Amino acid sequence: MTAAVRPVESLVTRSASLETAVAGTAILVLVCGLLVLVGFPLWSLLSKSLYVRGEFAGLQNFIAYVTTPALSRSVINSLFVALVTTLIVVPIAFAYAYALTRTSMRAKGLLYATALVPLFAPSLLPAISLIYFFGNQGFLKSWMFGGSIYGPAGIIMAEVFYCFPHALTILVAALRLADARLYEAAEALGASRPRIFYTVTLGGAKYGLVSAVMVVFTLVITDFGIPKVIGGQFSVLATDVYKQVMGQQNFEMGAVVGVILLIPAVIAFLVDRLAQRRQVALVSARAVAYAPNRSPLRDAAALALCIVVSGIFLAVLGMAVWASFVTYWPYNLGLTLQHYAFEIADSSGWQPFFNSLEVAALTAICGTAVIFVGAYLVEKIRAFPVLRFVAQFLAMLPMAVPGLVLGLGYIFFFNAAWNPLNVLYGTIAILVLNCTAHFYTVPHITATTALKQIDPEFEAVSASLKVPFWRTFTRVTVPISLPAILDIAVYLFVSAMTTVSAIIFLYSTDTKLASIAAVNMDEAGFTASAAGMCVLVVLASMTVKLLQVLADRLLLDRLQAWRRR
């Protein structure tokens, strides 16, 4: 009996050892991959900023930048537009989110969907629309009272459109969960409505507000598309990087600006992380869902606010659509399709749009697979804690890295003569890698959140039955997490379609993307064609989102019928 049992025990031990070895190898590959995607490019950027013509110069480049008035002014300009935009966006987004979650107004779903429209557009689209509204030939030019839209005013107005949905989604999540008992207790104690709002509503949403402030501030200070199109002579850090690298071929100084651009983004990221660590659960197992009472005056005011804000967003998008069909603005407002003959404005014609579809699709497919598997290894595998910690750190790092900075790092790392990966430079592959790296963090958080909701008993039962973890992953984890996987894929697709800053340094003549083609068309004076290219990006992004909604209702209803039991 004993002799017969020993071979079985030996077999089980070998199986467990093999599984541990496979898991360890997978986590090591993940860490190495993240180092290539994020770590090494950032290190190359930091190293480049310390050299002058190939010789180590320490902080000499930084001193030169700070002591040059024309360059250092960009820092002040960037901080100014970021601060003003944040002060405008966050209060309006909070009011909009409050209307969606704490009032009984009608059409909440429609108004929420309308407010998210800017997510599907490249950042330069609102800048182009504002030029048609308030530019030198704009039909509302008189509303500028002698001022110019080309400069800080135009940048701030366009950034408000671009950043609003990002702040709104955070604040809706912060306000959506509330314990009705807190409001009942406050009313029983005789607290006034303003005091209840200040202590209970704002108190519960304060960490969401901090996150919204940090996200908006970072988005504005690192955005390239809007200041490039409508900034005029008003220089900011993002356009300074572009001028130094593409205009003057001064890569060392471009690296310096990139490092400076990285500082406020890292500070904002750290502040947001610290705020989230201090956050405590506001909804317990005994919580009572908050249901707003009807208040005709309050609901009417909330509805009016949402209609005005969403109407402005639709007007901005509608202007871009209309301008792309106008024959010759503003002298011949007849409609034509000539601006969609892109070969007139750009020698690449329609190819950039098809390139964008290819890059977005590859990013969605490959990126989703890598990110979800990586999140599973970090969250569900209990061995190798040090490697998993490093992988988690590298997965969170891209959130603090602006797209321009990461793209510049890719130039220095992937284009280096010593790097065997330099064969990827100038290809579709490097654009896919860059987009995956740049947008890695949010899908990683989404995946880990979905994985945390799966009871660990699944892995425990599998282990007790000697089922390999990869079989549990494919047969249990993936089907349960399918909604989150689709969310990740759509997020990556839309982000890759709309990004400008992340890939502005990495494209070649054969791999130019739609958003870059729009920037080039606008710079060449073909603004209507640039608007048309942006409209195509919006249509492609919204189509994919609608397909996801359809999949949720048809496909997932069948594959996840167990959720309704």
C-alpha cells in the first residue's frame, strides 16, 4: 500500500512544482515586458537629458532651459491653463454628476451618454470647432470682444470640452453610492440643507473630487493636440517638446522638457494615490440605498444645467461635422464631399484612417490579452510576492507618464543602435506597443477589480482537485470576467483611435494615423479636411462602443445567464 502511494505523491509534487515554475516564468516574462514597454524608455529619456552632444553634462541642460526666458515661460503658461481649466471643469462636472445621481430629473441616461461624447474624439476636434466658431472667419467672432481665440482662451475652452467627461465619470462613481441613513440622521439632528450638503455629500465625495482635480490637471498640462491647433504663439510644455525634437532636432533639450513635463504628472499621481489610501468605505452591508425625492424646482434646475452643458458639447461636435461638408467657409456654405477626398490635403489619402483602425484593433486584441493575463498573475497567483509587487508597480506607472514623454522615451530606447528591437521603429508594431503601454493602467485596474470580485474558492477548489491554474483561468475566470474584458478592449480601441500625443514622434510616412493626419492637415491649412478626419475617428469609436452595448445585450445574456439565477 505504502509503495503504491509514494509514486502518486511524487506525481502530485511534480505537478505542483511544474505549475509553480510556469507561474513564476509567466510573472518574470510580464515584468520583463513591462520594463521594455515602460521602464527602459523612461530610463533612456532621463539619461538623454543629462548629456550634451554625447558627453555627460549633469544638470547643464536643465539650467539652460530654466534660464532661457522664452522656454521657461512655457512652464508658467502650462500651469496657468491647467489650473484655470481645472477650476472650470471640476465644479461643472460635479454639478452635472450631482444632477445625474442625486435628483429625480428625467432623461438621465441620455444626458449622461451625451456628456461622454468627447471621449470618442481626438483632442484637436474641439480646437478645430472653436476656430470655426470664434476664429478669424468664425461666425461668432464678435463674441470675443476684440480678443483672439488663438491663445490661452482657445486652449482653455477646448480643454474644458476634452476633459469634462473624464472628471464626470469619476464624480458620478463617487456620488452614485450613498447611504440614505446618513441623510436621515442629519435631518433628524436638525441640520440645514447647506450643512448636509457640505458635511455628508461633499464629505463623501471628497476623494472623488481630489481624483477629478488631479486627472483634469494632468490631462491639460500634458495634452498636445489642442495647443498645437489653437495655441497660436502661446507656448506650453507639450508644444515645446515637439518644437525641440521635430523642429530643431535638439533631442537633449527635448528630453529635458519631457522630464519637466513628467514632474507635475507624477506629483498629481502621487497626490491621487495618497488620497485613495485614506479613503474609507462609505457603504456598509447594512446600508440603505439613497433614493432622491422629487423636487420640481431642483429637478428643473438640474435638467436645465444638463441640457445646456450637453447642448454645448453637441454644438461643438456638430460644428466639426458641418464644417467638414461646407464647400468654402464662410463664403460658400453649400455642402460637398470634397473635403473627404483626403489625398488633396495629404498625400496619404485615406490610408491614415485605415492605419488607425489597424492599430486600434491590434491594441484592443493584443493589449487586452496581455493586460488581463498580467492582472491575473498579479492578483490570483500567490507565489513570488516580490515579482508580483514589481509587476504591479510597473503596471501603475504609465498613469503618471504623459503620452509625449513616453513617446519621446520610445525614440531614445527603440531607435538606439545597440537595441535589437530597433527593427520595430517606424512600424505598426511600435505604435501598438506604445498605445498598449500608454493606456495600460486603467485596463489593469479594471481587470484587477473584476478579478477581486471572483471568490478565491474557485482557485482553492481547483488546487484541491489538482487542476492547473491555466485551465481554471480559461474555463472559469475568463467567462466570468467577459464583461470587464470587453470594457478593456473597447477602452483600448477608442484610446488608440483618438490619441495624438502618444504617437506623434513614432509614426512614419507609411504608418501615419488619422489623428496625426488631422494635425498635419490643419497645419497645412486644410482645416475642413482635418475636421473630416476627426469626424471619421468619432464615428469609428462610437460604432465600436455601440457594438459593445449590443454584445452586452445579446451575447453576454446567453454566456452569463448564471448571473440571473
